[in-house]
Amino acid sequence: MRTYYIAGNWKMHMTIPEARSLAKELAGELKGCRHKIMIAPPFTALAAVAEICKKSGILLGAQNMCTEESGAHTGEISVLMLKDLGVDVVILGHSERRHVYGEKDSDINKKVLLALKHGLDVILCVGETLEEREAGKALEISRNQLISGLAGVSEKAMKSVTIAYEPVWAIGTGKTATPEDANEVHADIRACLKDLYSESLAASVTIQYGGSVKPSNARGLMEMEHLDGALVGGASLKAETFVPIALFDA
Ligand code: PEP
């Protein structure tokens, strides 16, 4: 039985006081929430939010990390630094990292392996662009990103991995995949996990959907067989929109 997992990606928003205030509001309003919850503030606010997360049971997420543990990598943040701050989870392969900052599948795979080596949980994002969807390649692109991202990850280590299917054309655009379209890709991701690992592993992996999730569409998406949660961007920036998504009733 998979647990619903709702994660908020705050992207490059929130000063430290704003982040602290939102985290406190969420901690209060999500007390007793039955689903697994994570928030990923910007790096600068991780320390300020860490204690609030720890006390409330909300997981603390980072939005990215470096491919290397340490060294001459000006401006980068290492897995060891995230561990220092009490980070539990790192989002890797987000489409903005892939398509705006040119991250390659091989970079993402290095990060996945490094995060798992150091005991961080991983949310690995995959998903196709509009052009790729229109060319009938939605399943192929997600499969390829999944296979490359998970290269060298053992079945045992997969306990710490969540997959987020995020069609690029639905992120921050207000366009959501229909529940049926999303479920088709999620089912294919699960089939791919079965090919890569085993039927039982595939059945146990949480697959989140991301792309303009909001209170009005969360329930319809979550009702689909293979959708186990959401990675939420815009709607995670306010308690009034994130809380109803996090508290949806399955
Ligand atoms: C995201 O950034 O992962 C995301 C899904 O954003 P939004 O919810 O704003 O589409």
C-alpha cells in the first residue's frame, strides 16, 4: 500500500522571514495530516525552516545539488552541506534544471547516486516537452529519463526514491494533464520499473504527478490508480492553496 506524498517546490521564491512564516503556517494547519508532506524552500531558507520541519514531521527538501561531494565548484551546493542542514530529500532532474540550465541525464544520474550514497531521499523528475508529446513520444521520453536517471541504483536503494512525472508543458502554465493522460504515463513508468527491478518493487514506488496541480484538480488526479501524490510548484507558495491539496481525501 503506497502512502500519498505531497511535496511543495518553492523554487526561487521566499525570503527567510517569508519562508519561516509559511512553514509555521503549514506546520499548524497540517498537524495530523495522513499523507507524507515535504517542502523544498530555496537553499538560503533551508536552515530557517529546518527546525520547524523537524518538530512538525514535514520533510525538508532541497531543489537541487552538485554532482560532486566537494571541491572547486564555485556557487554549487554539496550533498554534505544539505545533510548538515538537516535536509531529508532532494529534488533532482526538475525540468527547469534540464531545459533552462542544460542538465544532462548523466549529471542527474550522478546526483541521484551521490544523494543515495549519503542517505538522502530522492525525487527524480521526468517528463516530456509539448513538442515531444505532439510527436507521440511522451512515454518514450519519460522511460529514457527514468532508465538513465536510475542507472546503477540497486533495488534496495529504490526504497529512497520517488518518481515525479512532470510534463514540461504543464509546469507553471495552468495546463494540467488530464487524469487519464497522466495515469497512462504513470502506468508506463511503473511498467518500466518492473522491467528494471521487479513487480513488487514497481508496485511499491511512489509516483507523483506535477504540473499546475491546484486544489480544484488535485482530487481528480489523485484518484487515478497510478498517481500517488503531487509535486506542487505555484500552489505550494500559499497555505491557502497548498493545504487543501495536502489534505485531500482519497
Ligand atoms: C513544479 O515546479 O514542479 C511544478 C509542478 O510547478 P507548477 O505546480 O507551478 O506547475
